[in-house]
Amino acid sequence: MIDFFNDQKNHNKEFKLSEIDSEVKKTYEKDTGSNEIYTNRTMRHWIKYGDPGLNGILERRKKGTYIFIPGKKFTKKKSPFSDQIKKKVKERDGYKCQWCKKKETTSEILAVDHVIPEDDDGKGVYENGITLCTVCNNRKRNLKTSSFGSNMFKKYLQVSIKNKDVKATKFLKDLLKVYKKHNLS
């Protein structure tokens, strides 16, 4: 992947993730005999943390569109939530993940994340903060709250059906109908 972005013909040019994925997989398959490479996670990592092998930085222009800017130095983005706001959000949320209810411990530090994602102009303010554990935060990614909620309720529905919990199954089916009715799923 580094070779793809360090190639001058790919500098300052916008690419869709699918285009990058296709080109990188072709090269990787030619070099290794396998096309089993996951470009999406690597791209997200490079946007967040950079890579010393890149001769510039990778930026996300809009959902699914990226550009490599050569010569520009990577600077790590600071959390949009101040330490004071993070503390207040965690206090409000009772130092528990708001999805799975896992409590914060010295070995499991909870994160404060956006309810409305930064990509949708969500700000790092108290009202837009939610306390999540690492697992739930990774599940949420950049989904809108409605999409994340819908996905979680679908998983809970599968569990309730498996456990033959008729009451929970009915409730979750009714809830998912509301998501569908409002085009939120």
C-alpha cells in the first residue's frame, strides 16, 4: 500500500476506496500469490496515526474518498473533547459503557466518543459525548447513532430468538419496525 501512495502518479489525486483496494490487491496478489489484504483498516490507521514509510499524508476528503498529499508532515489530531468534558461525560454516564454497561477499571479505560460523528459535523461538546468501552466503540465506528442502534438491536434480536425469549423478541421486532418506518436502519 505504501508503494501505491508513494508513486508520483497517485499524488494529489482523489481516489475512491474501491479503486485503491482494487489496485493494491492486484499488486499484492502479483507479489504474494494472495489478494487477502484489508486496505480499509490500514487507511483509517494511516489517517489517524500516519506511517513513517509514507512520503506525505493521507487525508479523507469525504466518505470513501481519499487523497495523498506528498511532502506534508503528519501531525496527530488531539481529541476534540477536552479532558474536562471527558470527565463530565464519564461522570454523567456513571463511568459505564452506555451500550454494554461495562464499568471503567484501571485496566479497562472507557472512551468518550461522539453521538453525532465528526464526519457529520459532530462537535466535541458535552451534549454530543457518550461513554463507550473499547469493544462497543470499535463496533460503532463512524456509524450514525441510528445505524449503530439498529445494528445493536438486530444482534440483540438474534440472541433473544436463540434464547427463545418471546417477550424480548417481540419488543425488538417492534423497535426495528420503527427504525425501518423512519428509514434509519
